[in-house]
Amino acid sequence: MPHRSVYLDHAATTPCDARVVDAMLPWLREHFGNPASRGHAWGREAEDAVQRARAQVAALVGAEPSEIVWTSGATESDNLALKGAAHARCAQGRHLVTVKTEHKAVLDTMHALGRQGFEVTSLDVPASGLLDPERLAGALRADTTLVSVMLVNNEIGVVQDIAAIGALCRARGILLHVDAAQASGKVAIDLATLPVDLMSLTAHKSYGPKGIGALYVRRKPRVRLEPQMHGGGHERGLRSGTLATHQCVGMGEAFRIAGEEMHAEVERVRALQRRLLAGLATLGQVDINGDLERRVPHNVNASFAGVDAERLTSALEGIALSTASACASSSGEPSHVLRAIGCSDERAHSSLRLSIGRHTTAQDIDTVLERLQGALAVPGAPPPPHGPARPGPTRHTALSA
């Protein structure tokens, strides 16, 4: 009998919500106008749809619609934010700061800026994965113009103290960029009060379509960026190119749904995370990577002592999970995030990321635990729980930074 399939790789991408697909279809089938063609009804109705979607994206993060710039996704948003701000402020200084656990879209962009004459400081973090604001304060200089710290880590799910980090930056007149691709719909974000200047967002991590994202660009105090895409001057001149109306509509609808359902959904997912952690605690020497408290409940990154994670995933046919971020899994290298929090290569290679989503059920969690137990063949291991569970004695090894 074939195994039951379970998708636990929502940190890589989420399925597009059926309500989002329904909202997009008319803009593919019937309403085909170019939103920049304001001289006729077809263009104006497309523009209206894009602006409604812009307002929906802004509402989820507490921004003004005019502060939302459409992009193709978080990677482009990161590039526009970092390159655009660094070059726009290079007369004030050429020192940039980030964290070693950032997404490759940030780290590789910072490396590119380093080759262009900027100086980049990449900060260490302890085993928790959480940046100490005091460590950041010690790295800031008179010529520092930009700091980039992600809100929710894509591999270990920890939540950074962006309020404290932003306050440090704001007090010194330094811009703060935040990659929030993994945060939208999972944690409350209010940019009206949060001291953040630039924030990268994407649709496909929040049950929207792939290929569409946004960059929040604060207007008060105004943040100036040097455009990276030149052409027709779309998006206030910051990102030229004809907008894909259906994609914008899809992201807007996805963010609208996320805002309405976030509170109840987070509590539901938290119960599933407790169930998963309790089950993992029965499987032998399993360590959870990253802080156990300051993390989104959607993410569990676990190391299985003495087990090769790639071989383990091969034995779990029909179970979708990952051994690293989707953008890095093809390299074969140990996760740079796990290395940065002090994991050995051996431990990094024994780690799996299990990410829970909107359609995950308790039966899904139990199925994964049963399959893991069989694949690991732990002698005498008790069966996984079949009811609501509290976190068991899952080990979290303290490692030096």
C-alpha cells in the first residue's frame, strides 16, 4: 500500500490558496489591460485592481499603500533595498552591517556590494540564532549607512528583536532593512510604529503566487533609493516594468486572508508544533536548532545524531521536507545558517527542516512521526502521540557563537 503523502516544506513555498486563484483568474481571462495605460477603461480598471492589491499588502504590515513598491519577489526586493540604499547614501559612508544567518539573497548582495568598494561587517550569533543588539551596537560606526537583519529566519524560524535593533539604527541615522519573507502572516507587523526603513515581502510564502513580491520603502522620514531596473519609470521610478495585474491581485488577496486568519492560524499551528516536538523527543538523540521560545511555531529544525539527513529524506518517500533552504539545497554544502550558530558539519548534515502550514493536520504530524520512527529504527521507541501534546524533553545543545 502506498504511503500517505504529507507536505511539510512550507518554508520553501506554500500552495496557492484556492481563494487567491479565484481572485486572479478574471485578470487573466477577461481584464487584460496594462495598468500603466490610464488613457482608456481597460488600463484604468487594471490600475484600480493593482492599487487595491497594494492597499491590501500595506494593511497587513501597517504601512501606507504609497510605501509599497511591486517587485518579482523577496530576492529582487532585497537587491533593490540593499543596492539602492547603499549607492544612494555612499557619500555619507560605505560601511554596511548584516548577520551571518541571513538569506543568501541578502548575503550574496552584500558580497556584490563588497566588490564595488563597500565594507561589509557580518555579525556572529550564538546557538539561539538571535542577534544581541549590543553586539550590533558595537559594530556600528560613523560611516555605517545600512543594516540588514531578517525578521524570521528561513531555516531555523527564530524571530529577531527588530524593535530594539531598529531603535539602535534610528538613533544613529542608519537605515534598517528587514527581510520579512518568512514573517508575513506569522507574526504581527506594524510599520507605523516599528523603526524599519525598508522591508522585503513575497507572496509565495503566504499562500500567494510565485513571481510577485513587494518592497516597503518608508516615506516619513523619506528613504531614497537608486533604482536597479530602468525603463518606463514605473513604481515611482524605483522599479520599471509592466506590472502583472493578476500577480498583484493574487498577492493582495493572499495578504488580506493572512491578516484575517493570522491569530487563529498561529494558535492552531502552535498546537501542531507542540505535537511534533513531543513526538521528536521520543526518537532518540534529537536536537532542536535555534531558540525554542523566540521562534514562529511553523518551523522546527531538528538534528538527528549520527544520521545523514539526505539519506533520511530518501527513506521518507511521499514526505516533503528539506535539509536546507530551498535556495541552498542544491549546493550540497552544509547549511550556512546552522554553521553560523555553531553546528558542526556533521550536525548540519544530520538536520531536517519541518515547516507546518495552513493545511497541515494532526494526522499529518502523526504520519511524519511514524515514518521517522520507522526510518530511524529506534529500538524501543514509544509510538508518537495521538492527542494534544506538550513539548517533551527535546534537547537543545548550547553551542558557542
